[in-house]
Amino acid sequence: MRAVITVLGKDMVGILARVSTICAENQVNVIEVTQSVLQDMFAMIMMVDISKSTIPFSDLADRLTELGTSMNLTIHTMHEDIFNSMHRI
Amino acid sequence: MINSHDILETINMIDNENLDVRTITMGISLLDCVDSDQKTACDKVYDKICRYASNLVRTGEDISKDYGIPIINKRISVTPISMIAAACPSKSPAHFAQALDRAAKEVGVNFIGGYSALVHKGFGPGDYALIESIPEVLSTTSFVCSSVNVGTTKAGINMDAVGKMGRVIRECAEKTADRDCIGAAKLVVFCNAPEDNPFMAGAFHGPGEPDCVINVGVSGPGVVRAALAKAEDCDITGIADLIKKTAFKITRMGQLVAQEASRRLFVPFGIVDLSLAPTPAVGDSVAYILEEMGLEACGAHGTTAALALLNDAVKKGGIMASSHVGGLSGAFIPVTEDAGMIEAARRGSLTLNKLEAMTAVCSVGLDMIAIPGDTPAEVISGIIADEAAIGMVNSKTTAVRLIPAIGKQVGEELNFGGLLGGGPVMEVNRYSPQRFIQRGGRIPAPLQSLKN
């Protein structure tokens, strides 16, 4: 099962590192990352494989949301099916 | 990899444009709970609902978390209680409402619909007593919603029921006058009521439905409005196309949630209701969509045409996105639940007459409208008769959910809070339809050809 992690907010040092640390700690494999910085706005989209995750999906989502709150970023963790069903026929 | 633009678009819809799944509604048949001993029947009803729906709320929350989509309501609809209560004629059907209320509380849903009777051709056993008990039930329960179907295109309109419902609506408001007359907000009078509607207060589980079923109602007026705001200069054809595309995306999300809920709960998937259901939250309004199309204020001339276009495009876009479509499907115009409608009613651009015209081209009908507290019952019946006639002749669902604001006059306001919102008391035509209503009888079913 794959999920999409999106991070939006003001650019700062260590965003990618801290998000990937949480992934690594829980055996969540990062498959692909795209990121862009427009002026000082940071947008990162990360595709991850959660089939071997050591914690339930909702806990992973909670931890990332917490990280987002602490860094003043918006972090969403969502199952990839939502995007597939909305944007592909 | 999924296109990053698509990902950001979805997230923006949820974060900034109020995209959500409005309701997952579990329909439960109570036909196997019939018993001539009322206490036994009530126990069976309570047990069956608790057994079937024990995981409904938790499953809804889990899906919401996994997919990152807010799922606002989890609800239950049941077989019209008049059918169950008919087996115990000597006891008040209100006891069934108490059982429904307890079950709803136990499983944690926010409404349970089905304290209902289908009387479009006449009163069957159980129907009359149930209708009589509605004011008491809606004033003493917290979660129970009630509906009565008074007409269909095939049967005509039962004018005895129309006359009766005018009085019942008034009584519901009077009995809950200390709580902003909320009793009347939980009662819907239908023509052509759908059997698989997931939305309250009119949801019930029709006799043609399976034992248990999952129906989902989507939402998303904010998303449609935002899409229109970005496309400033397109013509009406372009507007219709844009609404279709947006409705498609919204409905796909609803379909995904419905299938997932059905899989996790081991209950068959029924339908997705393709609806634009507003909330009092600013930005989540159907009226704002109409204004975004180019009307100065909702209710201006042109509103009916704009709404017809919107309603049709929502259906066309949504129908391909879902394997089974049903319920009410279309744009809702509940006045007190829609920030733009509330504003329009306050400033006087939106009147009851215009709303009546609008109901001819959109789903549902005169919904959540506060009227003066001294409006006579026969005037309410007259409004019901007009609305039912629009539904009957046009082969569509129409409904009336009026709230007589006891002790209040035009310009004063009611405030229910939450999803039901609040709004100003609207002007009603004062000339009396009393003789017409008192005649009783039935309006014959209309001709289905020679349409003009």
C-alpha cells in the first residue's frame, strides 16, 4: 500500500530530513520525492510505501501532523487511492 | 507518480474549499422486527440497529483518517416505522421512537431517520397514529427524524394528509418553542420521496431496499464556487463544463468512500447521492455559486435558470463517477443552512415565491425556511400542496421543511446552531387557502403525456 505525504509551508532547514526520519524510524520506504521552492514557499510531495510500516497508518499520519504543527507547516498523509480515483478515469 | 498538480488540487479542495463527504448513512430494514407485542418489537428494533451499526461510526472515522477526507456525519435510516407499528395498533408508536433514539445514542450516530409514513394514496394501518405522534416524538427525542410522503406522480396527492401535516408542523414548532422550534426542523413532508436518500431529515429505508445497505452523500459547493471563480470570462457553456468536471471529482471521492465503507462493514453498497449540500460555513454555499455565475444577489431574476444549469451539470458530471446513483441527487437550497441564502433572505433579495420557483429545477424543495409564528396551519398546508404539485407534475422529488417561529415575526431570527444553522423569518402570503384545504380528498395523478 502506498501513501502520499505532502508538505506545504515556509522554507527552512531540515524539512526533508525530519519527515524522512519519521518514515525511516517506522520502516516506511520513500519511493519518490518531488519538491519545489517558489520564492520562500516550500512544497514537497513524497510517495511512500507503507506496507512494511511498524505502526498503524493513522499513527503515522498523526506523527507527521504533529511534526507539521511544530514546524509551522501543513503536512497531509493520505492513501494514494484518493488521488487515483479523483484524477484518473 | 501521480501528477503533483492533482495532489495539490485535492489538498486545496479539502483545506480551503470545504470539500467533504457529508454523510455515510446505513440503511437498515426493520421488517423482521414486527411483533404484535410492542415491547418485544421495540427490543428487536433496538437490538438490530445496535448489532448492525456498532462499527459504523468508528469505520467512518478510520476511513476519514486513511484518506484524509473529512466525513462529517454518520447516520442511520430505517424502514418507515408506521409499517412496524401497524402490528400493535393499541399502543402509541412513540415507543418505537424512544427505541430508535436509544439505539442512535448507543452507536453514536448524529441522526436516525425513518419515523415515517407513506400515505400518498391514503392512510394504512399505523399511519394515522404515527402522524399524530410526530410532535410528541420530535419534542422528546434528540436524534430521531421524521418524514411523511403525501404525494407521488403515479398516485396523485393525498389532500387529507396535506391538511393534517400543516397542523402537525405547527404543533412540532409549538412543542419546541423554547428551543427555537427545532422540532419542525426534523420533519420533512415529501412528494415522490426516494427510498435510498442518505440525507436528513428525510432519510428512510424504503421497503424495496435490501436488509442493510450503505449510502453516501457527497458535498462540495465551495469547490464548485472556487472553480468558477478561477474561470472568469467563460460563457455559460464553459460554466456548465467546469461544473461537470468538478462534480466528477467530488463524486469519485464519494464513490471511493462508499466502496471502502461497504467493504469494511461487510454491507452492500447502495448509492452515492450526487449532491451539493451547503453548510452555514462561509464559502460552503450554493447561493454563492449562483452569485459567482454573475447574479448580483441570490434570488435576482435569472436565479432559477442558474440553478437549473447547476443542478443538471452536477448530475451529468457525477453520474459517470459513480456506479450507482440515487437519493436526492442535485443542488440543495436549505435556507438556514447556507450562508449565502441567509444573507439573501436578510437583505430581501430572496423570497419564498422565488424559492418555490427554484424548487422546480433543483433537488428537494422548500427546505429549512423560518416562517412567522402566527402562520395558520392551513397556509402551511397550502404551501405543502403547491410544493407537492410541482413534484408530482414534474416527476421529481419535492419536500417541505418549514419552521414556524413561534412568537416571532418577519425580520426576527431563529438560531439552531451546528449544521442546521439559523436565519431570518421570511414573509408568507397571508390570503387563506382554508376552503381548498378543508375539502380533503385526493388530487388525481397527472397525465404523463401531452407535456407542455
